[in-house]
Amino acid sequence: METLIETKQKIQLVDGSFTPSEACDVITSLLNQKINFHKLQRLSWCEGDRDANTKYPDERIAELEREKVIANEFINSLRSEGKRLRIDGILKISLEE
């Protein structure tokens, strides 16, 4: 009997309509979690080797911080219009070859 292993998965992380304030909270929270992940990763790498190469987490943290500013500017530009924002965030997971 053959066992099949699922090598792809999708998680519906966010799916909904939000006020600008709610959207800002959701996006900021998600980005902050990812930033904190990379900060902890960098700290872990440096714990055993203070000269560790932390270029990747450093660059990723800076990139995510920039994305947070861009998202906040976009949302703030819509606040006075009284519109809602739709956020559809799917996390796709697959096996690396």
C-alpha cells in the first residue's frame, strides 16, 4: 500500500474587510511578528559567534520595516475617504526540492 504525503499546503491567514484602522493593526501586527522572528534569528546566530554573518536577517528586517512604512502611508491616505480595505493573505507552504 502506497502512502501519499501532501507536499503543499495553504493557510488562509487573513481574509476579510477592514476599516483603515483595523487594516493598519492587522498588517502592522503581521509585519512586526516577522521582524521579531528575524531579530531573534540574528540574536541566536550571534550568541555562539559574535562575528556571525547577519547580513540576511539585517536586510530582511530593513525590508520589512520599509514595507510597514509603505503600508501605513497607503492606509493613511485612505482614512478620510471612509472606505474599507479587503485583505486576502494566504500563506503557501511547499516542500523544497
